[in-house]
Amino acid sequence: MPGRAPCVLLALLGVLALASPARGTVALRVDLPELTAAADLVLRGRVVGEVSRWDSSRRRIYTEVTVAVDEVYKGDARVGHSLVVTRLGGSVGGVGLRVAGEVSLAAGEESILFLRRHEARRGARLTVVGMAQGKLAVLRDRRGARVLPAAGGAGLRLVTPTGSGRLRRVATPPAVRPLREVEREIRSLVAARRPAAVRPPVQP
């Protein structure tokens, strides 16, 4: 996705997420290369805690999820450390807020996360790219091997542009992929976007 495409992608996701509240959350489908390009951080980690709070206007509830980092594919996160991911929704004092299609991060769950950094007055804040699409949960198949869903997006009505400029609904593929295979693809995508090292001129 060249140039300003990641920014355009994020803007489209924000617009589409509000497009049809009565019929569920609508979002532009994003694939693995697009998620990787749009993310500031890509990592594998485990949820170790969470705290839900009202925003300053007491109109929305946000949950701050603490994730222990096990592997880093892109960005400046550090293995063995933890970071906080903010998502919309949660429960405070018996009052709950749930947003269809928003990412779900359960205690103890391991997943690959595609995260975007937002600068705010109280410091940087991390959110998941593409709502639920930006999380690939690590699962076990019948043989005990670690696998990932081919795509995220639980709770979303995914659409993609057609040649005529309209939006067509697409289904989330049910297939799974080996964890190692997805990790190799992400690392390859990150390496392909990294600027090539400039060699010093050879002295005559």
C-alpha cells in the first residue's frame, strides 16, 4: 500500500464503522499486508489484565488492556515487557458498553495484534487496527499445533470496493493457518517495506 495508503485505510475504516448501526458495524475488509502496513506495532502477546473507565464526558467506557509481549515483528515494543492497548467498551459500576465488531481481548488469551499509536495529551495511546480484524487469536488444532484464523473480523460486516465504485459484502474465510507460516509472512512484509541500507562510497 504505497504512499499515504495506510492513513486513507484508517480513515475509511472510521467512516464505514458508523455507516449502518442498525444492521451491525460495517468495515472495509483489510488483509494481512494492509494490516501490517497500517500498524505502528505488530506483536504476539498475552492478555494479563484490564481496567475499564469512563471517558471525561462520562458518555463512553474504554477498557485499557495490559498485554505481555512475547514476540515483536514490527515497531519498538520489547519482548518480556508489557504495554497497554485501549479499546472501546467495557463495564464500570454495573454499567456496560458493547460495540459490535470492536476487538475482544480476553484474560489469558494469546494473539497477534496490529496496533496503531495515537498521540494524546496524556501520552501515546495504542489501539487495534481495523477493529476486530487487527487481532489474530492463537488457537490449537486437533493435533495440538498452534494455528491462527486466516482473517479476523468477528462481529463485523466486511465489505470491499468493486470495479464500479460500490461496496460488496464479503465473508470471513473459516480457514486457519499455521502460526509459523503467518509469522514468516509478516516478517517478510515488514522487511520489504524497510528502507534499504545505504552503503558508504568506496574510497579510490
